[in-house]
Amino acid sequence: MTETLSAEAIRERIGHPVIDCDGHTTEFIPALAEYLKEVGIDTDFNKLFKDVLGSVSDWYEMTPDERRYKHVTKPPFWTRPMRRTRDRAAASFPRYLRSRMDELGCDISIVYPSTGLGFLQLGSDELRRGGCRALNRYHKDAFEGCTDRLIPVAAIPANTPEEAISELEYAVVELGYRAVVIPSYIPRPVPGIDQANDDLRRWAFWLDTYGIDSAYDYDPFWRRCLELGVSLGTHSQGNGWGSRRSPSNWVYNHIGHFAASGEALCKSLFLGGVTRRFPGLRVAMLEGGVGWACSLFGDLIEHYETRNIRTIREELDPMLLDQAEFQRLAREFGPVGKAGREHIEGAVLTTPGHQHNRPTDAELDEFAALGLTSPDEIPELFLPNFYFGCEPDDPMNALAFQEDFWPYGATFNAIYGSDIGHFDVPDMTKVLDEAYRPVRKGTMKPEHFRNFVFENPVRFYTDTNPEFFADTVVADDVQRMIRANSEDTQ
């Protein structure tokens, strides 16, 4: 078993800052409640979040037979570590967390909501927008005096581009936020049953991921993000949709759920041409790791090579088949038994729909929004724009830097996310050791670790806002890194 190193010992070895891109604060409910009351929201959170996918629901009020009959998704029993009182308090009180940052081996932490993320997916416009507004005001005050080391994240509801722009402008321009989070997707009701009962609405929804097939044009929102110098974090659970709807086993629902929601968003933005239209946009899919991104990158290239419009025309179109030659070969080598010779002559080799209702080329071109002429263009439309939040103990983190593994020698923008404040971090002081362990095992090089915990996080935020880290304890280190990288590219 690998020896545990203290955060102080690791920091002495590495000689560069550590930026945590995904810390969490556990909202102190008595204080948050006062901000919610100001916007007229009841603070019974079990009632408030009842219809949010994968969250606390009436599962606990049902018998096992009722849960199975209605197939109600099982929520977690408890998601906050409780044994270490100091850690529990640090997650709730930013000033106390700031006082412990050296103990954690962390220079800067970008801090996301916990309970507050549920506001992003409330169905009611009034509750969703009011809840996010109250949450952002609360965190603005809670982190006052701490932002040299702790940078809070504003929650931006995005059911429509208009509401997203409205709260983005309020959070950035009026409240002074530098970092924001949007939901990874919007669960939208299937038309015609939006007024159905709760049991039906649990199932009858579709996922709007802003890019392909979206109900709205989100380009004005992406444009406003760039104008305001904002990189987007996304952090929505995948529990409650797809295969993650077990009524009896939350672990079954939970494993891979952030990766699933991140992949859905990433594919949608890429295939929807968002990175082509907005090359400066930076989007982070948090807590899902980077393994799925490596696979997705390879799959996109392979699919373009075999399913681009030219290949469909020249290799796959049923009209290309030499029917006479096929019939000749069928007579000579075709099936025997019940499918005898009398079934060969004049056999239809494609489905009637494909024969008579051939889609247009525009419908067949799955990559039309990207305007690709070669798979060589895919890396530049994927690799710079997307960042992938990785938890410290994920053994797949090293894959991001294995350029010999991936097409075009790609490396991926993996960024360190401690996830402090949540159940999978029972001891805050050990997260840096977990992240550093691959270096000691030899599966990650020291320069890759530097990219993971420092350079990639810096690029994510400063690509859109060069002054993101101004007035923080890493400001000088960031400027030195930017100057060095600029000199290397000249």
C-alpha cells in the first residue's frame, strides 16, 4: 500500500500552486433561509426539491412494494461526511475553510453550491429563478473577505436563453462573480402531457442539452458569456434518467452519472457546431472524470470517417448496389432450406422506408453544423473548448496525458476537483495525496500533474478572462505561467 504524504510534503515537492476547480460548500441552511424568504420561497427543502431528478423525493414515505410498483428512483440517504466536525464546519463556513487552505495543500478553490444546485432544475420559473437569485446573494455575502483563496460560483438557471442571460448579467455585473455554473441539461416535458400527474411526468421528459435539437437558440447566451469573460462550469447529476432509475439501489444509479450528463452535453455542443461558432467558449464538465472524454474524442473521429456525407453517398447509399450481380451471387451461394431459390428472385434488399423516403443530404449530414472537410479539423474544435473535472482518487486521470494513446497525439484538459464537502471526501486533508499518488506510482509525470492542478485550471479561466486570478494568492504565479507560455509559442 502506498504511503500517505501530507499536503505540506507534497507542496514542498511540486513547487507550484494547486488550484482546486471543484470544491463544494454545504450551505448553512438557517442563513440561506433568510435570503430565500426575501424572494418569497418556502424553506422546506424536501418539499421544494421533490420533483428534481434524483433528489430527495417521496421515496422515503413509500413502502418497498410502492417503490417497486411506481419505480421511483432511489435517492441517497446522506451525502455529507459527519464524523469530522472540523471538516463539516469548513464546508459550511467559508472563513473557516479559508483558514485551513494550507492544511489542505491548496492555494485556490473554486467553490460550487451543494444543495443549491437543485435550484437550477426546479420546474417552476418563479422558484427556479428566485432560488438561484437568493443563493447567489447568499454566497456573495458568505464568501466576503475570502476571495483571495476561495472563489464562489454563481448558479445560472438556463431553461431559456433569456433567463440565463438575465441572471448571468446580475451575477457578474452587479454581484461581481467571476465563475458560474449552468445545468448540464434541461429536462423538458413531452408536449401534451406537461399537466399530467406526477407519476407520468417522472417518465415523460426529454433532455435539452443546448446544442442539437434544443428547444431554443442558445447562441445569444454563449455570446454574452464571452462578452462578460466567463467560462462555464456544468455540474448536473444524471440520476433519474436513462438506466439510472433503480428504485432499490442508489449506488447503481450513481456510478457514472456525472460522466453521462457530461457526455450528453459535450456531444450536443460539439455536433451542434457551438465550438465552431464560438471558438473562445470554454466549458467544464465536472466530477465525471476524463475517461469518457477520451473515448468520445476517438468515437467522433471514427464516426466522421465512416458516416460523413461523402461516405454515405459513395459507400452506403442503397442505390449503389448492383442488384443484378447480387441476385447472381445469391442464386449461386444464397441460403438453403426454407429460404430457397424462389425467395431470391426480386428480393427487396432495403426497407421500404429507405427505398421510397430517402432523407435529403441535409438530413443525412450529421456533421453539417461543423462544416468539416476532414477529420483533421476535429481536434481544434474539441480539445481547446472542453475541460473535464476529475476527482482526486480517479485512476483514469492519467489517461488525459497519454498522447500516444489517442488520435492526433491528443491530450485532454483534465482539471483537479477536490469535491470537498461531499460524502466521498471523508477527510479533507488527504485529497491532495490521492491526486498525487499516480505521480509516485509512475503513471503520471510531474509535468502532467502540474498541468492537472495548475496550468489547465489557469487556462480554463484566463482564456476568457485574463484577470480572473487578479487579487488572489496565485496572481503572480499565473502571470509568470502566461508569460512563459507566450514566449514558448513565439
